[in-house]
Amino acid sequence: MLIVQRRLLFLLFFLIKLTECNRKNRRYKELRRPEPYDVFDSDYLPSDVQVATYLYKGITKRFYYQSTVSNSTLSVTISTCTGPVEWLFETHERRLAVKNSDKHTRTHNLKVSTGMSTSYFPAVKGLYMLQLLAQEMDTYVHIYVSTEEGGPKTIQSARLQKIKIIQRQRRKGVTLRWRPSLVDPQSTTYCAVVHDQKTYGSLCAAQADKFGILPPVSRPVAASQTVISWQPSTQNHSTRTDDTFPIIGCVGRSTQYTTLNLKQGKNYYFQVFATDGQNNFTYPYGSASLIFDGRVKPIRLKNGISAYANLKKYDGKVVFRYKIPKNPGKQLKVIIIPCGSVVYVEVLKKGSVIVAKRNVLNYEKITIDSPTESSRYYIKVFAVERAELDKSAGIEILASTKQLSKALLPPMPHTTSLNEYKPLRTCDSVTIGWIPVPGRAVSHYCISAREGELEQVNSMACPAKNGKIMKADDYVVKYCKDIAQSDKSVITENVKYLKAGSSYIVQVTVKKPRGRIISYDLLQVRTLPKCRKVSK
């Protein structure tokens, strides 16, 4: 009977997974199905709302606009998709006045748009006519008549935007980042376009280049939703790996986009288009270009001077280069201090590994015997969890052929863990111990505690960040003291003024006179839920 139940449970689990898989596949296909634009079915244009129409080559189409304002400015934005469009916008009275005039006067007022263009007209009360003609091929056209002074505020705001490009060494990609729109930020969505040869004047031009155009149907679809190269993602931004240009990805209200598998030394053009959900207006939001260089550029180390690198900035992989100076001495010492991430470290010389890859949690000293003058060493650092890096994650490295005391870094003991003496726990204090740093000099120790769980914070603090794992306001308890080295093998400390039944993270840092701060391992502790009654 038990075997039958297990088989039934396994079969049920299998059917559930199969159903989920089919549902995901079906959803993915539906999202990839191209959607045509909703063609505007009225002859009269609205104010401050983008509409779409479909033009057949050589056939003129007319729309009318009723202006209710005067002594102001009207702007007309025309966005074409597959070819140039000849258009004319004028009052009905002027149209009648020039109807029988010479052809040159009429032609002088015609405008030709490819991509997206905005023109400005003096506003008068009355009826306007917009005349459109596709010159070379059938095309969709987006029309936006704005009554805003100086034209659409979205376009004015977009002129101030800059696209930031962050190169990703991992999987040879880049991440685009931009600031949210200053106009209707809660209802604005974004689409990114990547090409290796050209840029586009409008989002629909990029869409048409990639997918072609579909005949119009009576189905309302926002401009940004016609993009079909969208990939479901659990991240807060979209990542595309499709290498068929143009690459188009819509990311909703997110303000970053990642594209991967770029080629070394090739030029790429990046564009971001925004769609204001309040009026369906789609407009260029920003652009940038880049010659992609996916190589890891080494950071130069100077003798006896530490260097810090932000792991997040370098996508979790950093290379340091150190050249042995004159009269190097007998040993090269390399100090590695990570923060916010556990790292792998290996050392190479002339392409050969001389120190095998090792895991470094908080502090590591590597000693290389008999370094030769002018030889170059490369120290490679890899974050273990490259996809989960915090903004503050970093690595500090010091290489020196001098004595470590001159480097002002305290030599750490063979173990840097903190220990709690659990029998000494009370409702408002814990007792901890640690092995002191070697040497007879006075060392400056700081003990701090904050409420929380250990997995919620970074592994440790960087000296470059002043030895802090959190802001000073986050500490419940923090105090420092100078302790002279004695014959004691362990330093003990009673951490007081804690709350009953609470979890705390305890940190101990050490600093030599005029030296740098180094942290011991973090320690998770918990106070007793109730205070013991003291017998009189």
C-alpha cells in the first residue's frame, strides 16, 4: 500500500510539473506572436494622445483636428515605420485659400518625415487638416498632436537623459542604465534597441526592420507591446541573448537592460525608447554607442601600497598586476582582504599558475619565495557568487617585498574566528573571545553588535571602507579599547546592554597604531529570553 501511495504521489508531482512547463511554453509563444497596431478609426484627431494609422503607397489619407486654443503653439509629431511619409498640416481656411494657387506654394509647405520628427505651428481656433502620403511603401504612421507649450514635455525631458553603459566581462555583455522619466514616471515603460550598424528614428522603425509589418486589425495594442523579442525573467530587468539585429527588448518600468554575447572590438549602437502610458506617446529617450572591449584590464599594484576594487563594478572578476621592484629581497607578500563576497584567488607568472586557486573568506596572506627583479605577477580575483554581488562588495590587495610592518597591516592570527561562551549568556549580555594579533605592540580593538541574522549582511568589512559592515546608526553597541599584548592566548569580552531573546551580529576589528583596520569573522549570538532571578 505504501509503495502504491508513493507512485501516485510521484505521478501527481510529474503531472503538475508537466502542466507548468506547458503553461510556460504557451505563454512564451503568445508573447512572441507579433501584434499589429490599433489603427485609429476616426477622421478627427484627439489632443495629446498618440494614434496610429496605416498608409498604402501612393494613396493620400486625411485627418482633421479641431483646435480650441489660440495665441499659442501646436506641435505635430509624426513617427514612420518603414518608409518616408510626405505630410501637410494647415488650417482649413488656408487650405481653401491656396487650393487654386500655384503648385510651388503648395509644395513649399509639404514636409517629409523618416523616423520621428516634430514640427511646430501657431495655434488658432478652428479646423486643421493633416494630409499624409506614403512615398515608397506601405507603412504605419504614429500621429501625436500636442497642445503643450514648447511641444511635448516628454521630448523636452528626454533631451537631458544620458544612457550609462556598464560593460559585463561575464558572457561578454553590457548593461544599459538610465534615470526614470521626469514626466509620468509611474506610467512610463521602456524598450531598448541594439544594433551593430545603425540607429533608428523611431521604435516602430526598429520593429519593422526586425519583424516586418502586419496588416491592421481592430485590436488596441500599445506601441511598446508590439515588440515580440521579450523574454520572461525573474530579475527586475530584461536580459536578451538574441544576436539577430536589431535586438529589441522591452523592460516595462525597469530602468536597465542587459544584452549579451557581443563581439570583441565591434561597434554597437544602443537606444532607449519610452512610452507614456497616459497618452500612448512613444519617443526616443536616449542613445549611446560603444566599441565593445570584453578584456579584463589589470589594475596596477605599487610596492607596499594597497589597491581597492569594487567587485560589482568589475562584474565579479578583477585582475591585479604587480611588477617586482629593484632589490626585491627574499619574499613577495600578497595580502588579500575581501568584503561583501567570498572570493577565489590565484596568482600567475608568465601565464603559469604559481599559486593555485584558493577560497578566501576574510583575510589571506600569500608568500612567494625568491621573486626576481622586473618579473610580473598577475593576481586574479573571482567572486564566488558573481550574480549576487552587493554594491559594496569589494577586494583590497596589497603586494610588497618590504616587511609587513612597514605596510601598516596588523598580522592576523592563524584563526580569525570569534567564539561565544554560551554558559555565560544572560538576558542582556554575551561573552565572546578571540585570539589576539601577534606582536607586543598595543592594538586598538573595536567591538560592535547589531540586531539581525548573519546571512542578512556581508561576510565582512573592507579596510578601505573603514572596517564597517553597517552604518553607525545601525549599531546597538559599539566601543573600542587599546589592549597590550600579554601572555594571554585569548582575549575575552563581555558585550552588554542587549535585549532579551534577541539575535545579534557581533564584529571585532583590530588596528595597529597609524595602521589599517582588519575585521575578524562575524559571529551570530542570541541572548536568553528571560533574565535569571538573583537570589538574595
